[in-house]
Amino acid sequence: MESQHRRPPKHWFSRLRLTLRERIDRRIWSVLGGRVVGFQVYTKEFPHYRFVDLYNAAVEFCKGRGDVVIIRSEHSQEDLNSILNAECPNWTSRDVRNSRLLSWPNSYDRELPLPADCFWVCRAGSPGARDQVIVRLRFESYRGQSVLEVASPTGQVAEQGSEWIVRQSIEASIFRNKVIELAYESGTKDEYGDVERPGQLRVLFKAIDPVSDDDIIIASEVREILWRNVIDLHLRRDLLKAHHVPVRRGILLYGPPGTGKTFACRYLCGKLPQTTRIIVTGTALLQVNSIFSLARMLQPSLVILEDVDLVFSSREVNLYSSVLGDLLDQMDGLRPYEDIGFVLTTNAIDRMEAAIKDRPGRISQCVHFGAPEPELRRRYLLRYLQRYQMGKLDLDMLVHDSKGATQAFLKEWVHRSVQFALERLEESQPDIELLNEDFRRAMSEMRKFSQGETGRIIGFHTSD
């Protein structure tokens, strides 16, 4: 009788492959020359935006430790201490599998793909040697945390290695001396109300058009105040410190919308290339402690808080009184030697909390930005008209007719006048010749339905 061969069970080959797959703990043991026993692990957690800096610092740390094996394998459910010193639990797997690649901003126009979980195994001559070190950096998506773990047979070696990586990540940060913007990303919940992703503060590179001395059109006394209270403090910080002048100082820019406060902030950013410039707007203003923590880490730094009356208004009507208290505490907690300046802007200074704007040491100078005087209006118009033919324009008349107009209104006025000019010209005509009538029509249309007090809405801050 012929022998009958039993067919292998279904998925037999796939199961065989699983049993042959190498585990992460055994891979580490093989690199170190034997089973890991008694390794002590030092762990630190950081905000998610520190991941790229920590990764670069870990690479630098391991470069100086000789023979290093890199393992990119994802094990989000276990920390390094469990992987090295505990049996594998039933609810997870230690099979080595390729880690996901996450894209991280590396500048305002570039991203860097990095593994979500990476091990650097620095082996030495003999198993268990004091200079054996394991570095692991992983990103926890659920909590939005960057987790650094350093292990060594000696706890002191692990701790010192962790401190070196953290210090290097700060000194060589990709955000240092850049213009960055903070934005708050709200968390999400599932249909049962459980948190799927927590809210987090995002740190984004911000590209700003440079504003030169010729581009900034402000009163000379305002320019001088900005220079002395912001720019000079950073450019001559060492000399000022030597003469016991505190280099931390805050100023408040206030005035109606469209009067150039944001433009002035761009000018300040362009004047301080060796300073980290941190711009904060919207709901990110609520993250006061994180803002000042980042400013301290990346100092010398300049913190620009825009439209602060939305959050830091008078405490009698403030829904965010606890956040207001955080801001006051952080301002008072800055030491004289800390290279941190801050600029606040508001459209409504009367709504601002008095403890911020009226106490020296928190705000050193309030600077008013109003509708420009005739000479400044002339300079604004010349700047916006420089690319057009203006031989038939009566500039004196335009300056007179624009009394009370903000900078933003003047810019829009020129653009609207160009539109009217294009309507009466043929498409084939290469050059645009502007007429006074174009500006009269533009002014009439722009102020239509917006006379008197309602004119403030579109940037006219004077009554008829």
C-alpha cells in the first residue's frame, strides 16, 4: 500500500518565516557579544518637536564611540528597560521589523525623513564592558512625545550619555537663530469621547520677506525706540552686561489695525540674524510656559506675541485668567542675564491687563502706531507707486486726500487705482499710466458704505 503524505498545514511557510525572524533583544545581544545582564537605563521625555535635534545629537554621540550598529526597528509598546531586562509579554512582539519613516521639517522649505524608532548599539571589546552603551530614540504618536533612552552597565555612564545628547541637541538645534512660528494643534477624540490624539504645540519654520532700513517707513523717534529697546540689546549684549545693564526687555506696540505693527516686527526679525525669533499668534498664546521654555532653551531669543489683547486682557473680563497669571509669572521669572526679549502687539491697549502694560520690568516701553502723518503718507505712496508711471499724478493732492488713512489702506488704494487704470487701457499697452481720476474713483469705491466711524473698518481713522 502506498504511503500517504500529509499535506502541510495552511500558512505553514509563513509561520516558519515568523519563527525564523530575529528578535530585537537577541539582535542587541549578538551585537554586544553576549546576553545583556544588568544594563541600567536612563530615560527622558521631550516634546515632539525636539525629535530631529535629539536624533542628530544621538548620531554625534555615537560617532565618537567606535564600532556602532544601527537598528531601525519599531517597538512602541515596550521601553528599553523591558526589552533588555524582562521576558517578552504575550501581548506584543519583539520581532525586528522596519520602522516607519516620519517626515520632520528641517527648514521652512525642506523635510527630513527619520525612523520613528531607532537603536544605536555601541559595542566594546568584551561583553558587559563599562563603555558599552545603547542609545534609543523613539517617537510616541499617541502622546506626541520624543523619548530618549540610554543604557549602560553603569548607571553613571548612561546618565552622562543622556545629558551629553540633550546638551548637544540644544546647542546645535535646527531652530537656533531661525524665525519660527508657534501654532497650537487641537487634539481629536473618537465617537465615545476618548482621546485619539492629544493637542500639541507645533514649532514651524517661518519664511519672512526681509525688511530693510529703506523699506521700513516709520517716524524717526519710533525707529530709535525700536533700535534701543530691541536691536541694540542683542547686538551689544556682552558690552551691556559688562556694565550691568539687563539685556531682557519688553516693549508693547499698540495702535489701530493696519498701522504697521506686524511690519515693524518683520523689520526687527530681519535685524537679528544671530537671534532665535519666536512668533506666537492665536490659540498658541495660551501655551505660555511652553513658549518661555523654548525661548530659554534657544536664547538669545526674541519672543513676539501678536494681538495679545485676545488672551491677556484685563482680568475683570478675562476668560483666561490662569494663563494671564502664567504670563506674569514668566515675565517676573526672567533673570537679568537671560538673553530673552519680547515684543507684544495689540489693537486695543485699553483692554490690556494693567499689570502687564503699567509695571516697569515687564514692559519697558509702550510704542504707539497710528495713522501716518503727511510726510510718511508721501513716502508710503512713493514706495507703492515706484513701479508705475506717475508723471500725471498730483502727489500733493493724494497726500491731502488720504488724511487719516493707515498704511494698509494706502497700499490697497494704490492697488485699486491700478485696477481702474487697467479697465480704461488696452490689454496690449505695456505700461500703466496712472491718473488722478483713477485714485478718486478708487477712494470713492473703497469708502462707499463706510463713512464716519464705520470707516475704521477699512483703515480710515479720521472723521470726514
